[in-house]
Amino acid sequence: MGLFERFRRSARAHSRGSADSDAPGYFPLYESQRPVDDEDAPSRAAPAPDYAKWDESLARLDDAVEIEERRRLRWWQREYWRSRGKLWWTVRGIAAALLAFFALIGWLAVTAPLSKSLEPIAAPQVTLLASDGTPIARSGAMVAEPVEIAKLPPHVPQAFMAIEDRRFYSHWGIDPRGIARAAWTGRGGGSTITQQLAKFTFLTPEQTLTRKAREAMIALWLEAWLTKDEILERYLSNAYFGDNQYGLRAASLHYFYRQPENLKPEQAAMLAGLLQAPSAYAPTRHYDRAKARMDLVVAAMVEEGYLTPGEAAALPAPRLDVRTRNDLPTGTYFADWALPIAREGMEASYSRQVLTTTLDSRLQALASRVVARAPLGTAQVALVAMRPTGEVVAMVGGRDYATSPFNRATQARRQPGSTFKLFVYLAALDAGWEPEDTIANTPFESGSYQPKNARENYSDTITLEQALASSSNVAAVRLMNEVGSKRVIRMARDLGVASAMPEGDPSLALGTSTMTLIELTASYAGVAGNAFPVTPRAFEREEKGWFDWLTTREDSLSSRHHEAIERMLRAAVNRGTGRAAMLPVANYGKTGTTQDYRDALFVGYAGEGENRLVVGVWIGNDDNSPLAGVTGGSLPARIWKDFMRGALRLGGPAPAPVPTASPDPEGPVQPFDVPEGAEIPLDENGSTLRIEEGAVTVTTEIDGAPVEFRLREDGLEVVPAGADPPN
């Protein structure tokens, strides 16, 4: 209604002023267009300004601007950090501390698992036996069962704490007072027993501040989770005491032939003194040093009240009772190859291991004799013999292990020369070629490569059988070009060659790619047994289960292809380059000679059934310098033949060493395969048998105590541990 009322008022006003105005009239329809009449304006006074509200609005505006400016700051700007309040810093400081704490716990759990302190820090001793039980090598540390503090006499742990960590039971893994005392007096070490356990269990021996900080953190970690007795037990069970003895039990048995539970105070003091420098103080070599160090330990025990001055003065010098011997070598070419394989499957433990290998002691001795009498000059030699299953029965990695332990049978990567042609001709058979098929035997160029035959012997054509027998290089390169290098490489891979082989290189047919002798010999073993790939083994292969049978790939040649390749390999020996290796029985093999006579090889096999042997022989110089005209068909073939004649008992075997004269020819048979005084392991519990002049001694443990049974001409003698100990 108000709208119409305003319309009427405007109309009346227009009528009254129409005579005085020429402007056309109009009628406003909207409130915003209506002139304001004085009668419509409310009669009210103007309000006073609200300055407080204005100040509040301006303050909020300033705050908003400040917040926006702070938001636009970047973390590398100083104002970004200076503008933060105490609460902000407190909350984030606590969060950072918690994050660092949990990160430290995670790092310690990964790098210092508590279970690792229960494991021996050195690999336990492993004794390797030949397949007939003859000991061939012994390697590893002497370790024994861990000790228990509750079962030790009090003076045993007291001796170690007195010299190594006097405040062991009162500190938290780090002892500043002990560090200061050690620096001032020169006695004891700066590190606590807990720190020493952390060092030799989890860390390397490097001398850096970083390693020392990690040692301290791990020590606190061990103190938080283990009791003091547990820490001391693990320390004593793993510490090194010299003479390859790790742990208190092994050391007490080695030096005094006593269990640690039976140690006397003077013996415990001498053992405690060894820890500072085990090799320098080992009493078997430096008794005077060990005795002087023992006196320091006894004096420290008196200072701590563990011994009275009178008891200390009455302690005698302990006498050693070393009965353990190790006449076996710690390494041989075969043992160095077999031990890492053996340790891969071993669980960490304190028990000694006795493992039977595939090595045949008769064949190993034969190989050593054959190689020793070969006219090698200054050249090196390698020989590896295996069964078609891959079980290695003999290995010679060089002329003299003591002079050079580098194993040229398993470590040296040399060119195989024409022995590689086996894969070329197998690939050709697989592609449909036959031994009677012919191929050109004339000079030619393959790209920029021009192969040549030895002594420039060529012909218009040659059969594949004749080409392999005469080791024609041009025929081999042509044949690989025909079948393709991919097929040749695939055949080599199927037979177990894992070394790199360049595709498309014509010289590959002549064996220019490098590989190890054992790898090459295993490939020939795959042909000998017609089952491949063959993996060289130092230990007997476990029988396959049904799952292994389903998942393990094993290929073989067709009977036609297998007969063809054996026919060709036999021709290479009987009328080819390998005639020097010919035997009175069926034999198969191939010679190999690399460029400039740098390598000479013969690889082949002979024998039937379980007696079949695959043998590879290599001759060369370590510096890869040329040989004096030695080819694979000369000295390597003759070494192969001599070994095979003796191994297969074909008559005229390599002569055995001449035995020394015996003062009593009618006497008992002497065990020539067991050196006098050598210990023969009997079981996994450490029992041993030792043959000495006039006696046989069996050492074992009964209820944890070592006992010896000595069989002499006058009867049996039983000697318990600690009986009649020396004074």
C-alpha cells in the first residue's frame, strides 16, 4: 500500500508544479528513485562514532596481515623461526625427541640384535674328510660351549672384572670413572665389559669417534635388555684368547686341559690377562709376558678384595698342558673351494663340524704326483677331475699351494681355445647337420676377422668329424656363421656356461671368451652323462624330492645327437690333435690352444658307469705370457693320459712314493694314510682319535668333562680331565 500512497503524492506534486515547470512528469516506481520528502525523514540525532569498535576491527586486520606475512615466510628465512612461540617449539621438540628415540631403537634392533651376542664371533672349526674318511683339511676357530656364571668358581669372573671392568655390576654400560682410572693408572681398559662385548660382537675394529659412539649406544642397549650375568656370560664365551681359541671354555681346555668350572685362581688370572693382547701374551709362545700380565691381574684382585695378600703370594705360576694338535693343513686348493660352500648352509653354533667331501684321496694323490713330475718349466698348471654328476674327486689349482694359494682351476678366467668348439658342433647337430656333412676348409674373411688354420693346412672341403678332429679354425668359424652365434651361445648356456659370450663375434667359435677350467670341465661332464647343466660339487648331492624333480631343469641330448658328438670327440683323440691322450679304452676329448700359445688345454672323459671320469687340464703363465710352443695336444694331453691311466687302473699307473725302510718288516701294518699324531674326528661332539708312537688315544667327553682312553701295549689307561694336574 505504501507504494500507491507515494504514487498519489507524486501525482499531486506534479499537478501543482505543472504551470511552473516544462519538464515532463514521471512516476518513480522504486524506493531508490523516490525523492526524499522532509516529512518522510525520521527526526533523530546522528550517533557518536564507536572508536573502540574501530580499534578492534583495525587490530583484527593487523593480525590477519601478520598471519598472512608469516604464512608467506620460507623455512630458510630467519624470521620463519624467530616468529615461533615457546609452545610451538616445545611441542615440536618433544615430537623430534620421540622420533629420534624410536629411530634409535629401530636402528639398534636391526644392527645389534640381542640374539647375535649368543652366536660365536668366529666361524667354528670345520674338518673336511675325503670320501673314504681321511682328514684332508681343518679350518676355522676353536670354539666351545658357552659358560654359565652360576657354575663358575667366584675367582674366575672376579679375575676378569678386576683387570677389565672393576665397576661392572654398578655402572650402566659406560663408566667415566673407570676411563679416568685407566688413563691415570694404566691398568684396565677404558671400555667396560659391556662395551667390549658390543665391539667384538656388532662392530668393526676401526678406531674412530663414530664407532666409539655406536659402541656406547649399543652398550646402553645391551644393559637395558640383558642382566649383568648374561652380559658377562656372553663376553666370556666369545672373547679371543690367542692361538685361535675363542671363548673361555676353548681357551681353558687348550692351555690347561681343564673345563672352566675347574680352573684354579692362578689359571683364571693368566687367562684374564690375555685379553688385552691375545697374540702378544699367548703363553704357548710368550710365557714370560703372560706371567707378567698375570701378576698384574693378581694385584688388581688384591686391590678389589677378591684375594688377600697372603693368598696372592701363595699362587704358583701355572703350568701349561697343551694337548690339542692340528697337523692337518688349514687350506688346500680343494679345501679353499669347498669350505665357503660348506659354510653357506651352516647355522651359527659353537659346535665343531666334520664334513665328508666328494674328494677321492687316491685320485687326489695321483693328480698331485702326475702334475709334480710334468716338465712344466716356469709355467703353472691346473687339473680338475669330476664325475659326470659334478662331484669333484681331485683338484690341483697350481704347482705349489704354499707358494701360491690362488686356485687356477676355479678362480682363473682364461680363454678355452678350441675346446669351445664342442658348443659349435653341438649347435650344428641341433640345427640338423651330420658328422658326414662337409663344409669349406679354405681361407676366408668374416668381416674384418680372418681365421687361420694351424700350419696353414687347408683343403677344399672337410667333413664335420674331420674338422673337429683336426681342429680346423676356418671350418669352425664358417659353421658358426651357418648356424648363428645365438644358437651356439644358447647351447653353451644349456650346458652350464655362465661366463659372458659376445654375440655376433666370429672369433667366439675359437674360444676367445674367458671362463674357468672347472666351468668348462662341467660342460663336458654334461655331455659325458648326457644330463645337463652340471653343477660342480664338493659334497654329495642329496636325493631330489618330488618338488625338486618338478622345479629343477635338466636337459639331455637326443640319442642320435649324443652318439654323433661322442663319435666326433673320440675321433679328435684317436686320429686328431689329441692323439697323445689316447687310452686303450674308449676316450673322448678335445684339445685347445689359444693365440700365441698363451693357454694350452685338454678336456675329456673316459671310463664307464660309476668309474667314468671327466678331467680338464690347463697349462699357462699367470702373467698371460706365451708358453714355449706348448699346445693342448702336447703336455696337457700327456698329463691327462697319465692321470686317467692311474685313475682307471689301466696298467702302468703313476708310481707311488718309495716307502722308507722299516726296522721291523714283520711288524704291524702302518697306516700310511694317517700322519702320526693327527687327530681324526669321530663324531659331531668333538670326540677324536689320535695315533701316536706306541699308543692310540681316544678323547671324548663324559658329563662335560674331557676323558682320554689310551691303548698301549701294556693295557688300557683312562685319564680323566684334571687328573694329576701340574703344579
